[in-house]
Amino acid sequence: DKPLVGAFAGAAATAPYYLATVLALTPLTFLAGPVVQFFQPKAIAQIAAQALSPALVRKFLFGILASAFLPGLALWFAAPAVTALWLHGGGEHALVASYVRILVVGTSLGAIGYLPNVLLVARQQYRFLATASSGLTIAVLALTAWAASGGDVRTVCYVYATYHVAAAVVQWVRALTLDPELRAALSPVTPAALGASLGTVGGGLLIHRFL
């Protein structure tokens, strides 16, 4: 996406977008990533033994919520201060912060996709994952080129955020409908995932409205 933004919108527009994506992905890279690495081998081993524990799935989800949703909401709230400190008060820190607030919503909500992704990999659903990823990527690149050609980097941020959410939803639905074992493990935590997602968005809106 960044080469497309640079090609259509110019290098000056690419720099704030690049900085915003780096910052928005920080909670996933340093917090959610290790959580996934901890639970992934356990989930794969249980699926291989046809003994996937709903308790493990629940702990996996709550680990994602704690390591992605809460830090993401905190970053959303603190984005202006964090970018001002990070960029030493540079003239573009406010623009970067506005991009971060769009992107971090998508990356945080999209983090729930780690759970069904691990389950689908364990079920060797490689063709589905490749097809879904390719289709979403093509759509994102096309929309990115369209938005960047008009110099609208903010819309590019919305496109990228939507991509993360869409990928999570597609994988969750696939895992939920693939077979009885995955459905039995995912069904009990689906309301929690949906509630946490809506709560995160609602929390961000309330913070924006009253603070």
C-alpha cells in the first residue's frame, strides 16, 4: 500500500502514513504477537488430537483482548501526545495522530482474527486462507490506488483499517462454520468477541465525545 500511496500521492504524503502504520501496529507486534505464539502450539496440538478445549479458546481470546484491544484503546486516546513526543513536536505530528486513530481501530479489532487463523491453519485450510487473503489484498490495493490518486490519504487509512476487520470477520465465520468441533469451541466466545469489538468502538467514541 505504501508504494501506491507514494506513487499517486507523493513522498510528502507517504511519510505521515508510514509513521502512522508503524505506530498503529505496535500493540500487535509487541503484545498480541507473543500471546499468539504462546497459544498457537497448544491449539494445534489439541486439534491434532481432536480434543480442542473451549477453555483454551476462551483464554486465547481473552489474551488477545488484553494485549490488543486495551492497548489499542489507550493508543487511540493518547495518539496526539504519543506522536508529539515521538516526533519531537514536528509539524506533522497532529496529522500522524489523526491517521493513527483511524488505523488502530482496524488493527485492534482485526486482532481477533488471530484466533480463527490459528484454528484454520491447524485444520490445513490453506487454500481458503490464500484465496481470502488474495481477494482482500486485491480489493485493498485497488481502493488504495483510487483514494491515493486523489491525494486522499485519510481514506487510505480507512481502507487499511477495514481490511483488518474484514479479514478477521471472514476467518471467524469460516472457522465457525467449518466443522462441529471448531463450532463448539468458537460459539461460546463469539458473543464476547462481538461485545468487546462494539465496546472498544463505543469506548473510543465516548472518549472522543466527552474528553
